[in-house]
Amino acid sequence: MAVEFVGTVPLILLLVAAVWECVLIGYAFSLAGNAADEAARAGAVKGAAECRTAAGKYIGGAWNMSVDCGASGDLYKATVTLNIPVLYPGLGFGSIDGTAGAAMERESP
């Protein structure tokens, strides 16, 4: 029984690590999409500087975020790129993009 236990523990730990990695990838997709939505909305109203600020408002530095904001016709588009984490956000092996757009608006003076 002890031999079976010693043999299955590493498999169980590997399974737990794989599930945790899937959770982190899903969370990264959610963060990137939400940050892009927030950035596009802020950029449509207040411009590029506010776009970048809004994108990083809820994302920590460990995600290595990059933001691309700009107008495209009557839309203001934002793309947020995050590193795909490996077991925790400081290690990455790729990137995830979140893209959003919002109708151009301007605040009245």
C-alpha cells in the first residue's frame, strides 16, 4: 500500500498543477478582455493617456501588460496583451490578447 501511495502522489500533484495552470490561463483571458473593455471606453471619452491608465488599473505588474490604443474611424480600439503564466503570474511562456472597441465620444466642455 505504501508503494502505491508513493507512486500515485506525484501523479496527483501533476494533475493539480495542470488544473491550476488552466485556471490561470482562463483568468488571464478574463483580465485581458476586461482591461481592453475598460481601456477602449476610457479612450473613447478622454483619449490615449486615459486609455493606458484604465487598462492597467486592475492588473498587477507581474502580468507584464502592454497596451495599444488608438482611433479607427468612429471606433476607439484597445488591445491589451498579457503573458500567459506558468504556475504563477511572474513566469510566462506566451501571450494572450484582449481586444475591444467603443464608439467615439467626447465630454462636453
